[in-house]
Amino acid sequence: MAGKEGGLRWSRFDRALEFIAPSRAARRMAAKLSLSQMRAYDAAGKGRATEGWRTAGTSADAEIAAAGSILRDRMRDLVRNNAVAAQAVQVLVNNIVGAGIRPRAAGRNKRENRLADRLWSEWSQQCDAHGHTDFHGLTALAVRGMIEGGEMLALKRVQRRDPGRPRVVPLRIELREGDHLDSARGDFRAEGARISQGIEFDAAGNRVAYWMFPDHPGGTSSVFGRRNESVRVAAEMVAHLFERQRTQNRGAPWGVPAIRALRDMDDWQNAELVRKKTEACLVGIVLGDEAADASIAPVVEDFAGNKVEAFRPGMMAYAKYGRDVKFNTPTATGGVEEWTRVQHRIIAAGFRVPYALMTGDLRNANFSSSRVGLNEFRRMVEQVQWQIVIPMFCQRIWDWFIDMAKTAGLLPSGAEIPAEWAPPRFESVNPLQDAQADLLEVRAGFASLQQKIAARGYDPREVLDEIGQMAQLLDGAKLILDSDPRRLSKAGTPVAQGDAGAEPSAMPGDDNPNKDETEDEDGDGADPDAQE
């Protein structure tokens, strides 16, 4: 018989081993005792508390393949018809993209940088293949599609050069939703290549192509007129924007954790509204008071003697032999506001936005709590900007733009022109303190003036050029303003001039303020606007 010792159960094998080799049996029991005393994960335990908790060890791609289209459709329906979901998506787009994520050429050759910036400024105004918006509008639409539908695709469209506009880069960008990917296409190919959810990979796991439907599968065109066969598009022609929460190849909508809460809240509001309308329909009922008239199911009639089977606003009903009037008093529902606020907080957490920004409810907010909440939200936004939107969308389009500009002869063929990106600045909760902090950082050498200007969403070169032009206008008009640091100090006292013999209108780092801005800084005498 098996027994127990120290809370452990002795098996028949243990008893037999103890009889044959007592020392080995003792070591075996010591090992069992050590294992039994080890701390375990309570969440991994099985019992009545976790009986209904079903989990699966599927990969992210397997889960998205099974539920991606359903989640996408449900989230779009909520954004169309639920005000809270629509506001949450809009808050994210406003903060991630805002007025636009702006690039600035940052190569070693300053002349090439100015030329690239000028070409970008002109091209970005008409880069939309559909002709609706500019580059910043495309970025906002792409981010909205990623948040609402889980992913967005940008296609590189090479155009013929327009003889009327020879200085415009012949490139257009077309945006497509994730529905265009042929999710049903998946197979294995020779030498380890494979296709998964419409994305083709080589043997090393690199993306080599996308299989897309030319027309949206849910379009309104007729089935016979729609192109239902997926087409292979090379990976270098596609920018795929989505958030990776695991090692996955496609994305899911951001508000998935809040979908059930949004739907349940809609159902509760509709049920409560129907109940209130039903109570408000019946003003009163005339009841009988004789015991003989009472029945299990009394008949209710209107003034014409017809049985009442449906209610309408302002109705008075009559029971048979009615003599006493009883007026209807709609019941009051308590705790509605508190319950709604809790549900809104759950939804806000699911969308990763502050509750106050999603609902506009600032009653219990103060300066400190608002700033702490906004700081954490801004960290999340910066992470999305620099780790998702810029490398997966903006930088890809910049690379296409530079390559096409060199192919069209608008930039030197050997030019290497990276981009520095400037996301939109966050509105300051305390502008005075933030401005003073920026000034101290620049004066202490912790940051450059260009970095601080770019952090506010402006192009440093354009800002410095405007400052130089304004300085020349002030000197020509013989005016001195408090905002001119060349003339007055921060305390308002005059500043000594001519220590280095520079003219008042000279800008820092400019040895010759009167030179033409198109002069070649490399000394080769070439016009930066001339085609190479």
C-alpha cells in the first residue's frame, strides 16, 4: 500500500526501491519534497476558478488569419456608428500625424540638400495617385487605416514625365487597405520559398512580393466587372504599415480590447432607451375595483373598446369595468453616470488614449494629473512615430522619391541624401516654462537650435532664412524691436556691435550674408537648380 510522508505520497515503486536501495529511495524522496515546495504560477493553476478560461498556443499570424477580417469589419462598423470609437481614432491620428511629419534633407552636401528639399516641397503637394491630398494627408490616412483596420499598404507608382513640369519627380503614391491582400493565397514554393496570407517570402524569410487584388473585394462594382484575381507586386514597390506586437506579418485593429465593451455599451444604451420610451407611452390606466372583475390576465381596451396590444405615446388604457385611474410613473435608473464613466475608462485603455481626450470630460482633472497623463500618452505617440510610422512608411517613400529624382536627372546619380524627420510638436501645457527650458538647454549645449526648431514642427532652414530676411528689413527701416537679440539683450539693454566686424544682418555661421542663396557652397560654381 502506498503511504504518505511529509505531505508526499509514496508509490509502490518507492516502497520497493526503499527495500532494495534505501539511500537511493531517500534521495528520490528528498527531490520530490524539494519540487513540491517550489513556488508555482498561480495563474497557471487548474481548478474551479479557471475552469472556463480557454487559451490557445497559436502564433500571431494564425490568430490574425482566423479573425483578422472579422475584427477589421467590426472595428470599422464601430467607428462609423459609435461616437466614442470615432473620437478615439481621431485623437490618435491627431497626435501621431497632426499637421504632418516633415522631412529635411541631411546629407553632407548642402547644395544637394537644398535641391532635394526644394524638389520634395513641390512633389509632396501632388504625390497622391488619386489627386485628393498631399503627402501629409496620405500619412494621416495611412495611420488612420492602420489604427482602424490594422494595416495599410502604400504602392509606388512611376509616372511619365510631364513636359510642362520637368522639375517634378515622376512618382505617385497609391494607398490600399489591407483588404486588397489575398489572405487565402498561401502555399510552399521551390527552395524554401512560401506564401502566407498573400505575402511571399524567400527561403531566408525576406519579403519578396505581395499578392493583391487590383480592386477592393468589397467594392460596389459588379462581380463581372471587378478584377478578382490577385496580382503579384514586388516588395520594393510596397510599403506595409502595421504595428508588430508579436513576431507577425500582418496587423490587427488597435481597439480590439475595447470592441466588446463598445458593443455592450451600445446594447445597454439601446435597451435603456427602449425601456424609457415604453414607459413614456402609457400615461395611465383605468382599473376596476370589484373582485368579480379580477382575472389572471385582465383585458385592457382603448376608448373604442379595442384590445390594446401595442402602446403609443400619450395613451390612456381602460380595463373592463374600470372605475379608478392609475397614472404611470416611469422609474428612475440610478448610477448611470458612474457606470458610463467606468465603461469609458475601459474603452480609453483599450484604444490607448487618455480618458479626458476621448470623452472631453475634464471635471475631475487638474494641472498635475493632466500633465502626468499626457506625458505617458506622448511617450506612446513618440514610440509609434519613430518605430512604426517613420521607418515603415515615411522613410520608404523618401527613399522612393530620392531614387526617382536621380533616375529623372533631377539629383546627381551618386547623391546620398538621408532625411531627418520632424513629427508635429505637442501643444504645451505650460508654454512659458517649456520655452524657458528649451532656451536653457540650447544655451547649456544640451541641444542645438535646429533640434528645438524641428521639435516644434518647423524647418530650421526656413525659420533661419525668415529671421535673416526680417533682420534686413528692420535694418533698412532703421527699426529696433525687443525681439531682435542683435540690438537688445534679454534685459532690454543695448548690445555692443562690431566685435567681430560683422554686419547687423549677418546670421550665425554665415560668413557672407549678402551672397546669393543659390551660390554653390562646394565651390564648383554650379547652379543647385540646374539638372545634373
